[in-house]
Amino acid sequence: MLWQRRLHTLQQEFVAKQAKQNLLDRLAQVETLEALQKAATARKAQAEAGYEQEKRELQNAVQERANVLRLLQRLAEEVQQEKQNVVQHEQTTEAHESELAQLNEVWKEIQKRNAHRKAAVQVATGVMITDEEDCSRVLDQQTQSIQEMHQRQKQLEVHGHMLSLRYRTIY
């Protein structure tokens, strides 16, 4: 009987220890569950932050792509315009070359006239003209001299007219 009691006591102790162990395991499991929930919450927040970062990066990439497409479109339009300008230039080149040849002929004729004018002014004034400014200056001086002579002539005519009127009134 003693050994039965002892066995019973050992059984009760064993059951009590096992119950304690089960309780400790459950408590540990609760702590582990809380830790898992915290870890899961942290992972969820981290995943959401990563998702938001990827979303922003994707939006930036989409925006950059749209900007590049607009730039390419603008460049394509500029290239097309330049192509049209080249075609138009090629079509009008012959006309421009003809016009340029005519303008060159006109320029040569003007140069000849200027040379003749310069020579005539040099002969008339006895002044050596070295460039267009000299020619213009000499012509301006000559024009001014002519105007002054006309002015004196008018004054003399007026003075002569007044003398003739006096002469008439006296006689």
C-alpha cells in the first residue's frame, strides 16, 4: 500500500507537472503568438512601405517615359519640318541662284558707276578720293558750295532788283 500511495502521489505530481508544462507551453505560445503578430504587423508595414516605394518609382518611370515620348514626338516634328525646309530649299535653289547672278550683275554695274562717279568727282574737284566716305564728303562739300553760291546769287539778284527800283524811283 505504501508503494501504491507513493505511486499515486507520483502520478499526481506527474499530472500536476504536466499541467504546469502545458500551461507554460500555452503561455509561451501566447507570447510567441503576440511576437508573431507584432512581426506580422511589422512585416506588413514594411511590405506596404516597399509597395508604396515601388509604386512611386513606377509612377516616376511612367512620367519619365511620357516625357521622353513627348520629346521624341517634338523631335520627330522638328525633323519633319527640317525635311520640308530642305525640299523647299532644293526646289527654290535654282531661282535663288538666278536671282543671285542678277544681283551680282547689278552690283558690278553699281561698282562701275561708283568708279566713274569717283573719277568724275576727282577730275572736277582736283581732290584724290581714296574711299566712298571721301567721295561722299567731297560731294557734300560741293553741294554745300553750290547752295551757298545760289544763296549769294539770289541775294545779289534781290540787291540788284532793289537797286533798279531805287534807280527808277530816283529818275
